[in-house]
Amino acid sequence: MKLLTGNDLLTGDVVWWDGSGWSLHLADAVEAGPELLAKTIAEERINDAALVDAVPGNPPRPRTARERIRGIGPSVRPDLARV
């Protein structure tokens, strides 16, 4: 499974493609493909757009620690997590 993520150009927030727009919550993320990545890069509203590998679930779980921390929040302050 691939998820589309990036940073909102205006706020810098980590965002995830939810099927109809961008969400701050990893739990809203849906599977995306390379066509959507190309479209996102062309629109220039999202900075550093990327497709990341994830394990299906609720919420989907990015395979890398970097993407899990970006999606859920700091690993040292669970009280600040977005879950």
C-alpha cells in the first residue's frame, strides 16, 4: 500500500491524501498512486510530496519510523500525538 504525504506549503503541516483532499490525520489517509503524486507536484500547493510504503490498517501504518513520526507526532511526547 502507498500513501501520499507532504507538507502544506502555507502552514508547513504534515498532510495526508484522504481521497478528496488533504488531512492532518494519518487515520484519514487512503491508498494513492504515482498519477496523483505527479498531479500534486504540478499543483505546487504541497511541498515535498512523496508516496510512502504503508501497512493497511486503521490507521494505516507507514513502514518507516520517519514517516510514522511525521504522521503521528513526536515519539518522546505522546501527549502531543495526533492520534
